[in-house]
Amino acid sequence: MAHEHSHHSHQAITTINRAFVIGIILNLIFVLIEVGVGLNIHSLSLLSDAGHNLADVAALALSLFVIRMSKVKASDKFTYGFKKTTILAALLNAVILLISIGAIGFEAVHRLFNPEPLPGQIISIIAGIGIVINSITAFLFIRFKDHDLNIKSAFLHLLSDAVVSVGLVIGGIIIYYTHLYWIDSILSLIIAIVIIVSTWSLLRDSFKLSLDGVPHGINIDNVKDVAKQLDGVIDLHHIHIWALSTTENALTAHLVVSSDTTNDQLQCIIKSIKHEFTHLNIHHTTIETEFDNNTCKHIVC
């Protein structure tokens, strides 16, 4: 069973790495296409989307790097290894994307009052290519998006890029038939809004984890209730829960048991707590045991 689990884990990591590499290559090619065409026809919406996609390429590359870094073994100086880099990378990705909004918004407002003639048909064709590329690369991450914040980040960015490309196709068609060139600036502002919406949850969650906040989906009251339902547990308090990485969480707490609890019974209780907490997405548990006569014993599981 252990060998089978290891095989599946290795296979999953290989699949994720391949997804990141394919996503980086395809999106970088598309960025170069958008920049070239955008500069040639003076389309701000294409250039804005190119900037957005370039930021996503950087985010994909950074996420791939830190996921690999998180596999580095712990040492005497870094006792948790480099797992925390996954959280810092997610936070940096969110900040970079939000900063890009300022530049897009500023130029879009300027162009809104000074629109330039644009070939709507070309904008639609390029955006159509973007739909295909972003949809394909987003699909590569769909299986793993709920397992890691960086993978979820990649999936959401690529999916939002596909949605933006749909908007650009529609905008290009409108420009082609109506010659309302200010539509290009409106599309740029819409892109900025899409970036904010798709990035805000990532910024919030990664910022919270970087401050050792309780990870999303874990409730301290629920943790306490689960422990107190076990035979022999009187109380669980002084609970601290934080993220070691975007996929691993840790907990420390004080466990209160009766003074007549034997060592064998205590070990059984600790083992049961560890088992139950893994179902709550808590992977590393440290328990300080308190007996009702105020004696203490440190148990780590």
C-alpha cells in the first residue's frame, strides 16, 4: 500500500509539473503573439491582456519553482524545509496581478477619451486563439486545483484569461460592425475588474496564511468538538493551527485527561486524535497532555 501510494504521489507530481511546463510555454507564445499584433494595430485591450497573460506566465513559473522547493528535505537550519515558499509565492502572485491593474486602468481611461481606429476582426481572431490556449491549460490543472493554493491560483488565472478572451472576441465583433473604437478601452477596464475578482480571494487567503492564520476550511470549535468526542478526553484548549505550506497544516494544543489515565490509554487517545485530525486537513499534531491533578506530559505525534 505504501509503495502504491508513493507511486500515485510521484505520478501526480509528474503530471502537475508537466501541466505547469505546458502552460508556461503555450501562454508565453500567446503573449508574444498578442504583443506583436497589439503594437501593430495599437490595440490597448490586446496589450492589456498580454500584460495580464505575461503576469500569469511569471506566476506559473514561480508556482512551479516553489512547488519543487517545497519538496526539499528539512535541515538543521530549515527544520520545515522550504514549504513556506508556496505561501509566499501565492501572496507575491496576487500582489503582482493587483499592481498590473493600476497600469491597465490608467491607460484605459486615457484611451477612452482618445480612441484610435482598430481592426475588430483581428482582435477577435487573436482573442479566439487565447480562448483555446487558456482553456486547454486550465483543464490541465482542474484535477488538482483543490489540493494546493498555487495550483488553484494557476487554474483560476487561466480560467479568467479564457473568460477575458471571450469578452475580447465579442468586443472585436462589436468594433468591426459598429466602429465604436472606445469599446477597446472599456474591454481593458473589464479585464482589470476580472483580475481583481479572480485575485482577491487568492490575496486574502495567502496573506492570512503568511501571518499563520487558521487555514481555510478548518474551524477551531470543530477541532475541539472532534477531540472531546473521543473516550478519555476531558478538554482541548490552547489550540494553535497554522499552515506549513499551501498543502500541509500543523496544530499544537493542550489535552486534558483524567489523572488515572494509563500510558497505554494515553497513547491510544493521542493516536485517535491524530487520526481524526487528518480528516480535518491537519497533518502535524503536537499535544501537551494535562492531567486533572495538574501534572503535565509532552507527547508529539
